[in-house]
Amino acid sequence: MKFNSTKVNINKEQYVSNIALIIIIFVIFGILILLVPQFLNYGFFSELLKRSSELIILAVGVTIVFISGGFDLTFGSIMALSGIVCGTLYNTGLTFPISFLIGILSGLLASFINALLIIKLRFEPIIISLAMMQVVRSVIYGITGGKTVVGFPESFINMSEISVFGIPLIFLIAIFVAIICSLFLTKTVVGRYIYAMGGNERAASITGIRTDRIKYFVYLLNGFLASFGGLIFASRANSVPPNTGLNVPLEVITAVIIGGTLISGGVGSILGSFLGIFIMVLLLNSFNILGINPFWNLIFVGVIMILVIGRERLNTIFSKIIPRKKFLKLIRK
Amino acid sequence: MRRSFNKNTFLNKFFINIADKAIFILLILIILIFSITIEGFFSINNFNNISRQIAVIGIISVGITLAIISGGIDLSVGSIMALSVSLGGVGITEGLPLYSVYLIILVTGIILGSINGFLITRLNIKEIIVTLGTLNIYRGAAIIITKGIWVTGIPSAYLFIGEGYMPILLFSVVSIILIIITKYTIFGINLYAIGGNEQSSIFSGVPTIKYKMYVYMLCGFFSALAGIVFIGRSGFVQPQVGVGYEFSAITAVVIGGTSIAGGNGSITRTILGSILMGILLVGLTMLGINPIWEDAITGILLLLAIFIDSLRFRLKERGLKNYEIQLYES
């Protein structure tokens, strides 16, 4: 009975927070339209959707890692790695599909090493992924010599220009990925295992879930999505500078946390992260439009991240305090 | 039944000893390898050069050691350095006297550190998340304050602190003070207690919140101090100073043998760790390796240090198990 009630509560909380996020998006949108009338332009709007598409794909992977109770910072570097490997291989004369595949494989390899270290060393994933992030970034500079990779084939670049029913194709791809992963998380056994593992890893492993395998799977999925997102970025931006995705980890993690996913694991939804990314993209681009120094972005995202996480902690503290008060009341009676 | 000699525990002890002394072995090995392969490596001139290289990272990493011993971490050290140095740069262009510029830099460092401490202790957010946020906030603030412009043409009075034996002298003074603090003061000893088990140290009456505030303020202070040495050494101020320094500092701490889980480790280990890092980086530059790979090498070194750390932890765990078996069987 009690178990049921808590489950309902969590679902209800997520539902409420998602509705709140949608309201926030509309409010921001309204304010921006009032301040900058050209915001309603179709071209501008589709540009916004295109920009958010790769971030959505990254956020899906990160959400799954967070739900499983892990942490990852490497995806920003992996995103750059896949695009750069793909571009350089194509420039050396390989056919495009093969270089595309090797680009994704390179991202998978990096995330596999990351996962191997995190699982085998049983160490704080944040430190290991910080080190891996640095190593991968350094490899990127080593490959390119600090130069921007250009020269992707025409058909690949044109892919980002196609739109179906007025919606950019890459945005549709991102939504497709998000829906598939959301269904995977909520409807399949492995997806539920991921939630269980994030809630209490030890309990999950005692009940017979092979936690290590699921961890490998989660980190590899994150690496795959990151490299896929990197290639979509390459298609959209037409070039891959070596500092691609330097600030992406902060932005994506903040968006995922805004979406209601707990860093401690076990709670979260992909829909929430999707809405969170949308809020981030709207806000960050409004900085550009309003003509504010883009370096305010760093401060802004950092402050939001700390505030949102502070809220999460405060919530958990309150939820611990309130039952205790009820308990005390019962005793006094 | 009693076992007189357990081969397994003997091997365990042997390996634990090796893992504990890994830093010494690595240090001697690296000096040996470089002395053989590079001509002119083993010379007083070169060691002077290395000592100047070590000072900046060394001062930061002894500061960060305090945070790591207390079970936390500070990722924002590089950004604290950048922001305080940028404010100092503004002071220099305004023509303020030397000591007030130094005062501005150090006070900024302490204030930024106390912001970290406030968020960690009062809002009860994980150290690593807070400092990941402030890492970006402080960096952004530094870029906005300087408008991305380099301040060059710094008066020669400022360069005094970065020349000759001054950096290494400052580093030694700082580390001796910190060694005394961590070994002989109540504050220092309680840091180990907080790192070992925060809950139980609260119950036994350690003012954890106050001490944690002190730790992050000290971290900020030492980052700012490293910034002063940096101005003296380089002769310019720019907002991108200290990118990735948190990373090198953590590597120096962990490779020295301080466990990142908190509760053990020492300042001396960190000093050895930063010496190792300095020698390695200078040696690799002398070998003609592209500085692009510097980050990768520090990253791999950090992973290696973590590997040694976890190996030691596991061996100790296994040793304890064997000990329990022995007790049970006797």
C-alpha cells in the first residue's frame, strides 16, 4: 500500500514539473517576442530547432546515465572526436559511409574505455570522466593540430537543410531518438533495471540484476548518442573546430537537471530533459539576440545549475524532515 | 587451528607497501630515465628551471590537498586564480601601488573560496557540483572584467616574485606552514576526521561547517597566491590563465598517494606529486614532444594514480578479510 502511494507521488511530481517547464517555455517565448519582434520569423525558429537537435540527442544519453546513478563528462569531447575523425578520414580519401561509421566507432571506443575504468576501478565516475575528457580533447588537438576540420560532402551538409512539413529533418531525427529511448526506459525490462539500479545499486545487484553489464550498456549508449550528435553538429555547422562542445557538458547537464532528473540516480524522464534543453537553447540564444556579451552565458548557466541542484537538495531535505514531524506528532498523541 | 605463516597476507603486505611507496619509485625511475636519455637534464641549471615550473601548480595543489583530505574537492581553483589575477590586472592598469594590488588579489581569492564554502555547507550541495558550477562562473566573470584583453607591460616590481629562487622559496614556506597545520593543530587533525566519516565527526562535536568554510577559503587564498607568482613569472595578465590547473593539481595530489575519498594523505605526498609532475612535463618538453599532448599525459597520469589508489584499497580490503579468517580459525 505504502509502496504504491510513493510511486504515484513520484509520477505526479514529474507530471507537475513537466507542465511547469512547458509554462516556463511559453513565458520565455512570450517575453522574447515582446522584446524582439523578429523572433516570430519562421527562419529564426527553424534555426533554433536545428540548434537544439544535437543537444537533445546528447541530453537523452546523459539522462539515462544519470538515472542509472552514474555521471559522465566525456560526451562533449566525444562529440568533437567523432566529427573530427569522420572529417579527416573523408579528406584522406575514404568513402563517406565508412568514415561516418569509423567516426561513430571512435566515439564508442572512447566511451568504452571510460566505462571500463569507471566499472573496474570502482571510483568516482566524475573524476575518471574528467580525466578521460581531457585525454580525448588532447587527442583531438593531436589529430587536427589545432585546425578546424572542413570539407564534408555536399549531400551530408544538405541533410541539415532538408525540412519535412516545415520542421527540420535533424530535429525530427532527434525527436525520434528521444521517443525510442523514452519507450526503452519505461517499457522494457532493461529500462526498468536502469531505474532500479539508480535507486539502490546494491539492492539491485542482490536481486540478480547484472549491474556491471547494464553500466557498460548505459555508458556505451551515451557514447554512441554523443558521437551521433557530434556528426549532426558537423552536418549543421559544416565544419568541426577542435574546441567543439567545450561548454556542452555544463549546458546539457544543467538542462537535464532542470528537467527533473536527480544526479543521485533513480528518478528522471527523457521528456523532462527535452523540455530542459529547449529552455536552455531559448535562453542562450536570447542572449545573442539581445546583444549581451556571450561570456555571460558561462556565468548564467553556472548560476542556474547551482540553484537548480540546490533546490533538489532542499527538496530531499524537506521530504526527510516532514515525515519526522508527523512521527513526532503521533508520539505526542 | 592456527596458521603460522600465510603466504597470501605476506604478498598482500608486500604489494600494499609498494603501492604506498609508488610515488618514490616513480620519482626515482623518471629522474633516472630522463638523466640517461636527455643530455643536460641532470644539472643545477635545469633543476632551477624545474623548481620555478613546479611552484605555481605546487601552491595550488597543497591548497587543494586540504579540500581532498576533508573529503571534498575544489575544481574552481584555476578560475579563482584567473578572476583574482584579472582584478589585480585592473588594479595594475589603474596604477595602484604594489601592495594594494596584492591585497586585492588575495582578498578576492578568499572571498571566492568562501562563496564555494557557503554553497557547499549551507545549501548542502555536493562539493564537486558546486565547484564545477563556480569554475564556469568565475571564468566568465574574469573574461567579462578584462573584456578578453591581455594586460601586458607589468611594472618590473611585480616580476621580482617570479624570479630566481623566489617561487620555490614561497612554495616551501607555504608547504611548511601547511604541514604544521595538518599535523599539529586541532583544525588539521579534525580535517582527517571529517574526511574519514563526516557524520561521526559531527556527532563527536567537530564544527564541520566552520572547518569546511576554512578549507575552501584557504583553497581560494592559495589559488590567488599562485596567481601572484604567475604574474611574476609570465609578466602578463589574461583571463584564460589557469585553464586546466585544477586538473594538474588533482593529478599531483592523487599521484602523491592521497586518496580522493578523503580521510588520509598528507601535504608531503602532494609536494612529491607536484615535483613528479613538474619533472615529467619539463622532461617531455626537452624530449621534443608536442605540448598539445600535455593534457593527455596528465590525464593518463591521473588515471594511473587512481588505478594505484584503487589497487591499494582493494589489497587492504583483502588483507583485512584474511586477517578476519585467521582470527576466526585460531
